Amino acid sequence: MQCSVAVLGGGMGGLYSAFRLAESGVDVCLFEAADYFGGRIKDVQLASGTADEKRWVHLGGARVDDTHHDVKLLAAELGVEFQWHFYNRDFVSSRGVFGNNSADLVKAYPLLPEDADEGAMLDAIMGEINFDSVRDFAFPDYSKYHTMQDFIRGVWGPEGYQFLRDSFRFRADFLGTDIRSYLEFLHLDIVESSFPFFTGYAVGGYSALARALESKIKQNSSKVFKNEAVLDIHGSAGRYNIVTQRYNVTAAKVINAIDPGAFACVTGNIAEALQQ
């Protein structure tokens, strides 16, 4: 197979890249190892009820905030509608304990330090937030650690790490992430979130965005492949060779949007250079 640009990984980043390129007339081929596009954005539809009554259950990201203007503009461009209402509260289960916020769950973690609650833990991990100049980041010293989960373990121990993993945000969206990148995201997210929280839920599940992007890419005569893991990336600038489970692909350019954990298993001189 030959294409101008090979996009590797069909999460939202890879999908969006392929969409914009295909829209501009570039010959794109997109490869995703899973049986769906969207990465962390995944919904399942309950089997009961008529077609109009079926409900979507979110397994990943579920909603947008009123300040997420880029996502709202993209949704409008793709024809994805949102239902909006004021956010009420979560209902979370951890270690058999149910609660509406992390404070309700603390009793399930008896080895936590006495002064540990989600607020104190985040303060220690994030450093001071500058609400007047949000991009002037002031972070604590994390130089001894490599990933965000290592940093959390180092500050709060294994029980603190498990508590945040089980209860905070989207349940461990910090796993495997670069520390500085994730801390920058937290600072920006906390400052830029609207209050009171006005949230939107996509009609058809948040994965409606991924399905719409996939459809648009196909409409622009580019190729998309699910269940097609990338095994090897080699070659040099201007002529890259990608080996997947079923194809040998030649591309002038490559966009690598593979999940970092999975990418560690990809071979080839290009993959190894990126891994280093």
C-alpha cells in the first residue's frame, strides 16, 4: 500500500489529524490496533429498548465543559449535538465503598496519611497555581521521577497513589504521562473550567465525535483500518515503511499517534529513535 501520509493510531489525535489532511486533499491511510476509533473516548450502547430508547454508557471521556470552545466548534462542524445542563456530581465506587466525591472514599484507604485528602494531595503534586497568569507554571521538584505515577508514589506512597488512581478525575488518566505535560494540563484545566460547571453530553455518546470523524475521512477517499496494529516503522525521511499485521505501507510522511505504552513494542529504526 502507498499513501502520502500514514497516520498511526486512531485515538482522537490521530483521527483529527487524518480528518484535516484528508479534507485538504491529502492521500491518508490511518491504522488503529483496536476495533474502534477514539482511544480513551469509548461508549457502549445498552442492548435493551427500541433504537430510539437505547442509551449510551461512557467508558472513557464523557462530557465537555462550556469553556472547551475548540471541541464545541468541531462538534458543530461535524453535526454532533450536545445536551447541556449544570453538572451535579459523580457517583464513584472504590474498594466496595460508594460515594459522591473523593472524601466519601477515604475510609476505604486506611493507610493514607491523616492529612491526606484529594485537595491536599493535589496541592503537593501540582505546586502553586497562578490564576492571574496561568501559563507561568510553578511546579514542585519532580526531577527524581520519570512518570506521573512514579511522582505520585514518591510524594504520597503506594496507598496515596492507589487512592488518586481510583477516585481522581477520569480514573487514572495520568498513567504513563510525562510529568510536566500533565501538570501543565492540570493547571490550565483548573483555571479555565467554568463555574458553576455547565457541561455538555454528546447525543449518541461522546464517541459520536469519533464516528463522525471516521465518516468524514472515508468521504474524502482516504483509507482507515481498525484491528490493524503497527508492528514496525523503518526507513528515512521522504520514504517511510510501516509494517502492520496485514500490510506493508510506504508513505512520504508519518504521524505517530500511537499510545506510548503500545508504542514501546514497535520495532524499526524510526520507532527506536522516537522511543529514545
